[in-house]
Amino acid sequence: MIASLKGLVTEKNASDAVVEVQGVGYRVNLSLLALSKLPELGAATSLRIRTVVREDAFDLFGFLSRTEEDLFLLLTSVSHVGPKMALNVMSGLDVDELIAAIAKGEVVRLTKIRGVGRKTAERLVLELKEKVKLLSLEGRPQPSGKRPSAPASDLVSALINLGYKEAQAEAAAQTATERVGEEAGFELQFREALKVLRG
């Protein structure tokens, strides 16, 4: 099985990217947050990979860190949470915030992630509350739960990756954050920022 890829980013899409390794392009599924942190097209990147094989598909799921990969594995261990749903959950909050939300049993906050209903949020907390505490945070401090008032750099980066100018991206990110709130997940802020930019 493929465990990692190191190559050039040749394509970015809404939910995946193509990484070319020695002339072979690998389509890798990533969370919105991971996509926002990928370098520009043509630049080198390195991804940890989990391969999921089914009768009708051979999918690659990519991660920027060991902690992100470990969190994905924990999420997919929860009943009724498959790989695509796990990436969706990881698109709503960054790794540290998601770990903290599950560890603290913040069901309401988890339901703010698009596609996550109360039952799913409750399952995540019930099955993972103790397990996520064991995840290594790679030396980073536990999040305080407060988000900065300025637009998150990840949100601005994601908009720039879509082709918007930095000034446009920053303004849209600021407006989106004000509309949906600083505590809203990344995905909600991202979608609201796109609405702002598209008028």
C-alpha cells in the first residue's frame, strides 16, 4: 500500500489534488484545510497517505502530519463514519480544535460542521472522547477554544489558491467571519467567503 507521496502539485480541486511523482499523477483526497495549506501549482509537497480499497474504488487520502492521519484513523473507527465523512469532519475545524472539541464533549460545536448531525456528533464524542486525548499534538499547546479576530490565515490561503487576489481574499474572509461568527468551523467560513466574493 502507498504510505507517502513526495512530488509536485499539478492540480487542485474542491476536494482533492493531483501530486505527480516521477511522471505519474496520483489523485489524493484531502480535507479543505489540508488543501488550503498545499503549496502553489508546480511546487513540491510531501503527504502521508492512507489507501482505501473497495470493490469499485482505489482511493488515496492525504495528510500533512502524523497527528492529522491518526485523527482520520480514529474518526473512521466510529460507526457510520467512512473516509469521506471523516475528511468532511476534518474540513470543519483544524486538527487541534477538533481534538479539543471531541475531548471536551462539545456536541453543539461539532454539529456546526456541514453534514454532521447531532447523532453523529454524539457518537464521535462517545467513542473518541478518551482516545483523542492520547493523540500527540506534536509539541503544540492545546487550543484555548478562542479563535483570533483577524481572518484565519488558512481561510485567506484557501481563497488565494482558488485564484482570488490577497486583498480580495482577506476582505472576504473578514466579512465571512463577522457573518457566521469566529467560533464557526472553517468550512462554514469558507463557503460564506465564497458567497461574498461571488456577490
